[in-house]
Amino acid sequence: MERTLFQRAAAANGQGQDITEYTLLLAFVVVVALAVFVLAGNDIQGIWKASSTTVSAASSVAGS
């Protein structure tokens, strides 16, 4: 299997391990961010519904 120029350069100057570590760190950050968005989604939806109800109520009071 032929190595790419990037792989050869990374192996030659010892940065292969650094690239792997940064890739794993990036993957961890992505997983954590996804978990935060999924878990906070219901809370954000609840806040949006509450504010929408308040605005609708205020609009009907102001309109009458």
C-alpha cells in the first residue's frame, strides 16, 4: 500500500502522533457538542413555546 505525501511527511518529522491526538481530540469535542445539543434541545423547545405563548397572549390583549 503506497503512502501519501502527507503520511510520509508526517512520519518523517514525528508529527504522526500529534495528528492522531488532535484528530481524537476533535472527535471528542464533536461528540460532546452533539450530546449538548441533543440534551438541551427539549429545554430550548420549552423556552420557545413559553415565549411564544406569552407573545400571543400579549398580542391578543393589545389587539382588543
